[in-house]
Amino acid sequence: MPHWTLDNIAWDRFDPAAVNPDVLKAIKASAMVEANGADYGEYLCQVFHDDPEFQAVAREWALEEIQHGEALGRWAMLADPGWDYEAAFARYKAGYKIKTDATASRRGSRTGELIARCMVETGTSSYYSALKDATAEPVLKQICTKIAADEFRHYKLFYEHLRRCPKRDRLSRWARLRIGWSRMAESEDDELAFAYFAANEPDSAVYDRKRYMQAYARRAYPLYRARHVERAMAMVLKAVGLEPQGWLNGLLTRAGLWFIRRRSSQLAATAS
């Protein structure tokens, strides 16, 4: 069962004057991705078809992801009463499909799959932490606080199951780094771009992956601060089998901040 419910959110504290229009668009997109947890949960249960312990974890994880989408969607409808969360999600589901009948991980092994899941939870826990710190709207701050805590706990769950993988499935550090990097690079694939499109654009709009990925990133990247990047780098390093603190974390944190600031400036210039 989820660690909290929608009834735990203080919806009556919603402050429309504190809503940032750019953050609202990003939240609408995030609601689509989170709500799609059922398909990802089914995919993971197929990959771990003979591991009932992990399947139970995957099913609980999926329920919590769906709840995240519902919470974000409800908040977005408060912020924009003309927006229809259910209709937007139906549009997203019709245009973005996840292959759920896999018999093996697309990462080549179960170890690889769990590393990829750790990368995803790293990204989401960092993102919602950054949103929590950036927003002045009290209800969104509460929702993001709860989601960020869930995502960090999900990371720990996947990491613990990663450690359970048999020795024959374990990968070299180089292989782990390759999988981790490839999964992080997928953050600019169709999943988020189409989510932004489905949640924010009229039915007459034509989907363009690059355009809508940039629209999402332009709103998300400026949220991050050094503390969010530093924690994310520690989680990445731990998942790939390296020391999470120390000089390497410092180097990667500086590189990550440089990239985010440079990319934010580029996207702002493109928009103007």
C-alpha cells in the first residue's frame, strides 16, 4: 500500500496566486509519466517472471507511481480549472506505448535493468526535490515533498534488489557505467517530450519530439541547484559501484551544474 494517500494532502491550502505558469506546464507533463506506472510495473514483472519477491515490489512501486500522477493531475486541475487530467492521460496513452510483454530486460540482464531503474529514481527524486524547493505554492510543495521521499525510497528498493542479483549476472563497472549513461541519455526521448505535448498542446497541434523536449527542459532545468545535483551524482555513483562521495562526486557535480546552466541558457535564447 502507498505510504500516503490523496486525503493526506492539504488541498484547502491551495494558493492560485503562487502558481508559476511554467512550472504548471512541467507538472502536467510529469503527471502523464507518473500515471503510466502500471505499464512499467507489468514490464518489470515480465522481466522478473520467476522472482515473486521482486514482483511484489514492482507492483507496489507501480501503485505509488500512479498515485503520484493522480496527485499532480489534481493539483494541475486546481491551478488550471479548464484542464482535464483524464483526457490528457488518455491522449498520452494513445500516442506513447510501452512494450509490456518482454521476456527479458532491454538492458541485457536483470542487473542492467535494476541499474537503469536506479537511474530513473535518481532523476525523479532530484527533480521533485528541486520542484519542492523552487515552488512557493504550499500544496505543490507538500506533494513534491512526499513524491521526492517516495522516489528516494524506490531507489533504495531497487538498489537492494540489485545487490541480490546472482554473481553470474553482475557487470563490470564499465558495463554499469555504460548502462547508467545510456538510461540518463534517454531522458530526452519521446517519453517526456510526448507527455509535454499531450498535456499542454491543443488537439490540432503536430508532435515534434525536439520541440517539445526543449519546451519541457526549458522549464525543468532552471529548478536545479548544486545540492540537488550533488545528491543525484552520489546516487548514480553508488548504483554503478563507485564511491558516492569524494573527488569524483565533486567533479561530476561541477560538470552537471555546468551542463544544466549552459543548457538552460541555450534553451532560453532559443525561446526568445
